[in-house]
Amino acid sequence: MRRIVNLNGGWKFSKENEKLPEQMPEGWESVNLPHTWNAVDGHDGNGSYDRGCYWYAKTFEAPKQPLEGGRLFLEILAAGQQATVYVNGKGEYYHEGGYSTFRVDITDACVEGGENLIAIACSNEKKSSVYPQSADFTFYGGLYRGVNLISVPKAHFDLGHWGSIGFMVTAAPDGKGGAEFKLESWPVNIDENFTVQYSIQDAEGKEVASAVRPADSTAVNVYVPDAVLWDCSNPYLYTVTATLQRRNEAYDEVSTRAGVRSFSCDPDKGFLLNGVPTPLRGVSRHQDMLYKGNALTREDHYKDARIIKELGANTIRLAHYQHSQDFYDACDELGFVVWAEIPFISVMEKDPAAHQNCITQLKELVLQNFNHPSICFWGISNEILIGGISEQLVENHKELNALCKKLDPTRLTTIAHVSMTPIDSPVHGITDVESYNHYFGWYGGKMEENGPWFDKFHKTHPEISIGISEYGCEGIVTYHGPNPACKDYSEEYQALYHEHMAKMLEERPWIWSSHVWNMFDFGCAARNEGGVAGRNNKGLMTMDRKTKKDSYYIYKAYWNKEPMVHLCGKRYAQRAGETTEVRVYSNQPVVSLYLNGELKEVQSAEKVFVFTIALKDGFNTIVAEAGGLKDSMAIEKVEKEPEIYVLPEVNERAEGVANWFKLVGDLDLKASMEFPEGKYNVRCTMEDIAKSEQAMEITKKAIKLATNFDLAPGVGMWDMMKSMKPEDMVKMAGSMMPEGFLESLNAQLIQVDRE
């Protein structure tokens, strides 16, 4: 029978691109797995992070094989982003893709019963053949999920089948109370003496069905009567085991869990789970934590999942790559509907090998995660039109979608469009369902534009099931004020934004899914925004998992059925003025507000309760009560609020926009824009504009004012944005920018000769 040995302890690590070691190195750093060398610099705000090729080494004793012809595999659960594996200086094995499991047959390179040396060169350097190429998150390097040693007899379930367990289960209700389990396994090195025995056990461990087949990879359908369905409120799991049997001896065995469910999407009804309309409302999640990077433990993954469950979400988009099996397991157990995707993101690399890498990563994603009942959607790309569109890009998407349907005809395919993707774009209609990443009310436009935009799309494309795959805004718990506004980075504006979005979504159940960007703040070494560098701060919760922002609680009020009440503004602890506003979130119909022990007001409302009260000088105690639940906070009335509550660049940006127009003098900005030959203009790419120092300086200032991004060649998110045009970037800002801003930028650029 197979044996699995955890090899996570006792590694040596060198942050140098060393030569292949011939023996266990003595001068290297001692580390345990999971490990990443970007645990700190991946999000510490220094503007960059270490992207190199570094080495791990470990010795182990190869177990003696009880049967002749047994095989020994090294299982690497993930290596960011490329890895080359050696055993005793031999058996070189190379893998591209930083988020999937891969295995190496090291049998012939090992000394049985003696000491052996593993050496792994791991790299997160940019490589044209490997996705992701450029994106708004840190590409952590390292062996960040761990390593196992697997010993199997010569006859075993295939360990080389794209990193899968060599066993696939499809469970579907038959509509009569039972369920059909399609069981398919891939035994290798077998003869006519072998059979595969299948057993299905319920959640209590009782066998409810079984089957026996010759070991020939032929699928078998097994019927389970009186099947219990898997759904978000009752995530019931069966355990299915495949045993490779030779006469009276079991040679190998694998097991997996399965859930019986049906699902579909309808443009007018939204998502249906087991035939019941179930609007998917939830969050997106990255796999990193403060000063751990992506080197997370099983406990870390389960903690994240439980926090999201407490929110009341029923769906998670696992962005933008394959996540840990531990997290998919948690989603199976807790009842989340999952969108899983590959890192085909932002910009399509022209290297043909990159498309093959997409194909490989898609095969690994689907086949390694096929058995998870939580996964209902495979995502084939994210915001890919940032890099522009081409016939080849469209064809690549069609090929990926077809491959997905071939590998797994049971699930739906989806795509996350960048906000600027036209409603009539040829990328529509490729996948089964679609979603948009919209940031109206943050990067551009107003939050009130979200609902009308989706209404228009729904009317234009009544045949498409449409969702919102990303939406959000930065919320930094230092910033506060009585008049929250877009781009002030305050906790209050983030809460107002999500108040609107939660209500908008509640009113449109036909939007098949929504995913807040993001559940947690996450690492993006290239970012420097809102006074907090190195991170994306759109999370409903901080990166250290210590602080739930007020915006977290508006979704808890909408989505969690358990009674709750939450006082907003606890970190807005010092307030000036004759009166102050107090907002309360609750899923109860009535809220009572007390100030210093005195009942001030009782309100009836839906989720959001807004009170105006007059504080006394000094400290005040405020208590909100709803349905027998209470929440309290202390607020101090002061003459002047702390300066730290306001980000200095908020006022600077407003002044900058006002002063911008002085640069163009008396030009008629309402006239049609001109694009004279040999001059720069707003329809040139940023990469083209960067060839001129003068043109780049003008454009940098405009982009900073329009989007608050610092954009410069080789810095920050340049790789992701260099193929964009200023016209598109300023249009993203929409109504946030005054009339004539784009025209004024073009008027300046056409004064500059093209290089």
C-alpha cells in the first residue's frame, strides 16, 4: 500500500543562485516548509520585492520497497513560479507554473535505504513562457505549500496524471431522490489479475453503495438511493474510495470526498443550486497574510474560510490562480460555491509557449480539483483586455473554453472582463457565463452608475448570465471624517460604497454572482496608494486578520441570518462639531440608540440606521440595541479632529485638478480633438509615450490626477499598464474628472514630436 511521508521539516535555503550542491550544504539558512523568501518584502512598502532563483536542499532516507518494482515520488504541492528538482544530482525535472501540484518519479535516482539529497532550484523571475506575466499582486517565490514523499507499489493509481490523484468522481442527483456516481480511475502497471473496488460511504461512515471493475480505466456508474444533497446551508459530503486489488491483496488505495448537487445559471433567474434560485453573494480571496506571504498552513486557510462564513457569504472567487487543496477542502465543508481560475491575467504574452502554459495550468487546475463539490465555475481569464485585443487573443480564449468543457463537461466556464470591455466585444459569448470587474465610484464614475450599467447590459444581452466579479474601494482605518468622498481612502467612504453595492445587488437577483474585491487586504509590492505602500487595501478586513472594517458588517447585515447589530465609526474616535452622525448596521427591523445612558432615538429601517446626535464635551458612551443585542463605543468630542484623519494628498489632488487647466490656457476644449501626424496624443500607448521624456511627464501627471496611480517605466504596475492608452485611463475616471480634462491632455501631447 502507498505510504505518504511529510518532508516539511529540516530544509536548508540559500538566497543565492548557487551551483547544484553535491552534499547537504552547511552554510545555508535552516527553514521549514511552507516557506517564501518574500514573506516581508512582498508587501512591506519598499516598492519592489526579490524576484530571483534560489535553492532549497534536504536529505531523506528512501524507504525500502516491500514489493519488487515499487516507485517513489516526490510531491511538490506548489513552487512559485518555476522549479527544477534534482535528487543526488540526477533526475532533473522542470515545472512551470507557481500554483499547482506536480510530482517527480525519483525512484531511479535514489539510494534505497540510504541517505539521499533533494535540491530544488525555485524561481519567481519573470519568464515569457509562464503566467502570470503582470498583475496587481505579488508573485511570491518559494516552496510555500510543502513537499511529500509518496511510496507506491509498481501497480498503483496514476501519480503522473497532471498532478491529480488518478481518481475522478462525478455525483449528480437523478431527480427521484437518488444519485448517480460516475467513478473513473487510472491504474498503471496492471495486468488481468487486478480489479478496482469502489466504496461510497455517507457522512457517518456507513457504506451506501459499492462496485467492482476490472482495472482498465473504464468508468462505472454507481447508484446511491436516498441521497443527501450538498448545498450552502447543508454541505453534505460522501467519501468515495478506490482500492486497487490483486486477488486477496490491496495494492493501492485513494479516497476523495464528493457532494451531490446540480446547478445552472439563467439570465433572468441567476444562479440555481439544486433547482432553487440562489443568488451568489460573496468575496474574492488572495492566499497571503501579513509577514507570512503565501506560506500559509492548513490552519491559516481554514481560519480564512471561517471568517468568510461568519460574514454570511455563500460564494468565493479564488483569484487569480489555483489555490491550496486545504482551502478547497474548507469550501467543500463549509458550503461555499467556488469560482476557480488560472492566472491568464491583464496582458496576453506573445510568446507561443505562454499559451501552452495556459493550457497546462488549466489541465492541472481542472484535474487536480475535479472532485471538489464546492467548485462550480472554471475561470479562463481576468481583465485580459488591459493588454489590448487581437484575433489571436479571442482564438486562445475559445481554445481554452473548449478544453475546459472537454476536461469537465459538468461545470460552467466563466470570464472576468475588465471594466472597459465593450458590450459588443468579440470576447462575449465564449464562456457559459460572464462577469465584469467594475469600480464605478472608485477608479471612475459614481457608485450609483453600477445598477444602471448592469440593467443596460442585461437589456442588450438578454441571453447572457452576467455577474460582477470584482468591485470595491480602498478603506484605510486611519482616515475618517464627517464628509466621506471618493478617493479619500476613509473607512467611512468604503462603508458608504458597500452600503450602496449591497442594496444594488439585493435588488437584482438575476446578477448570478457578486464578489467583493477583496475579503482581505493583500500584498502588491508595486502599489503606493492612500499612504499605505506595498498593499491593496480594498479588503473588508486587514491583511493581519486583526481588524474587520465597517464595510465587513454591512454584508453581515445583508447575508448572515443570525441576529446582529454593529456601530460604525469606532475608530473615528475623536470628533468635532455641534452634532455627529452615527451609523448602525443591523439585520433587525428596529434599532435603539443610547447616548451616555439616555435613549435618544428609536428607528425602523432596512439594514442601515442613521442617527444624528449632539455629543457632550469630553468622552461619550454610545450604545446601539436591536433585538436584544447591543454594541457600544466611546467617542470623544474635541475642538479639532486629528490631522492624521485626512490623507494629505486628498486636498493636493483636488488642487492639482483645478490647476491643470491653467496649463492649456485659452484653448477651446469643447472642440473636436485633433491627432496631427508625427505628434503624441491620448491614443498612443503608454509604452510609446514613454519614449519621450516630455510627453511622459505630461501624461504621468494626468494619470496621477485621474486615477491616483503613479505610472513610470519599470516602476510599480508599469508592465500591466504600459499597453493602455491615456484615453482609456482617463475615461475610466469618468465623471470624477471635470469636463475637458481628456481634451486638455491631448492638447498638450500634440505639442510634442513623436520620437
